[in-house]
Amino acid sequence: MYRENSLKERLGRGHVAYGMINAMGSSVAAEMIGMAGYDYVIVDGEHGLGDLQCHLGALQAISATPATALYRIANNDRTVLKRVLDLGVEGVMVPCVSTAIEAQAVVAACRYPTKGVRGFAAGMVRASNYGLSLERYLSDGAAQLLISVMIETAEGVKNAAEIASVEGVDVVQMGPTDLSFDLGVSGRLDDPRYLAAQRAVEEAATREGKILGGAVMPGITLDYLLERGYRMITMGADVVCLSRALKATLATARR
């Protein structure tokens, strides 16, 4: 569904935005996240359950709420991006971007010629409200789309400044666990090697005027993210929230 991107507008005004991952492949869960007041919902096409048809249902459910619908794709692939964009996502999150060339490829895949390489079917896809908002979509759809790239390798850390400088990239964030493995510290987010890499990415993104995105997780607190200037903060995932609630409820009953 095509509409103004409230998340991008909120971030543009300098505010912090909070989101949640929809990993269950459930349109009901996606709708609940939006109704709960989160600024964005990330439909997880990398690690989450479901296929594109299932994810379409989640996007449709999110569009009935004020939340912005983002989509984490499985990999940096032009065809994958094309199909997801046609579904009418309001932002994309691309994993494992390690060079400026890869970041440029993301942006190009999100834009129609002559500014990019996205295949054209705008008149018949959900992204333009099935052609009903075609002129408006063609005029400012690229500006409304939020593009987030994830740095998850040592190579990406080394190239963080060049990645962050790519025009069209809005948000830079890390995949902390994957990055720790690539650095050889296997999930130890307090290891000096990981902390140095984290600071390097943070400083590069800030220096280039890009929004820092991050996630609250073991070893990374909300207070830390706010202190370091992160403004797009993912608070968790629906699967984790549900599993914790189920476990806590049962534990209370058994006591």
C-alpha cells in the first residue's frame, strides 16, 4: 500500500523510532505489533517463517495500523529486492553489506531507470496501489522508501565509512552476532575486538550523517543504544516475546 512513510518522516525530524520483528509469519502478530504502537514492523524474510504470499498478508495487516512496514530480505539480490518492493514495502533492510559497491547495488535495485535498475511493473503492483496511485508513486516513491544496510563482517567494518557515504542509504546498522563470529569472538559482545568494530561503524555512520539502527539484545541495552545516538531501535521479535510470556505464565502457575 502506497502512503507517506511516517517512519522516515519521524527519523527526519530527529526523533527515536522503536520497532519489532515479525518473525512468526503471522499477519495477526504483525497487526498486533502495529496496533501496540510501535513505529515500525520488520517482516523477516531472512530468518523468519513464511513465504512471499504469507508476508503479503503481514504487510496488508500492518497497513491497517500507523506502523511503517519494513522487510528484511534474505540476501542482497536484485531480483529478491524487486519482488519485495512490488509487494509495497515501505522500507528494506539488507543483510551482510560489506562494500560500497554492494551498498550502491542495493540503492540501484530500489530505483527505476535511469536512476537505477529496478524492473518496471509499477502499473500493476501493490507498491503503487495497483496503479491507482501510479503517478504519485513514480514521482516520489523512491524518496519515501527507507533503505537500511547491515554491516555484519570484518570487511564491512573496514569499509564502513564508504558504505555510509553511499547516496540513498538512510540507515546503517550492525548484525552483532554475525559480526562477532566473523571477527572470531563468537557472540562475545564485550570482547575488545567487537567493541572496537562497533565503535568504528557507529562513528562512520554518524560522520556521514546516516541514522544508526540497532537492536536491544543480550549484551546491548536500550540505554547503550540511546547514549550512542541510535535512533532506529528494534526492541525484539514476536517469537521471543511470545515464548518468554508463555514460559513466565507457566512458571507463575507452577509456583
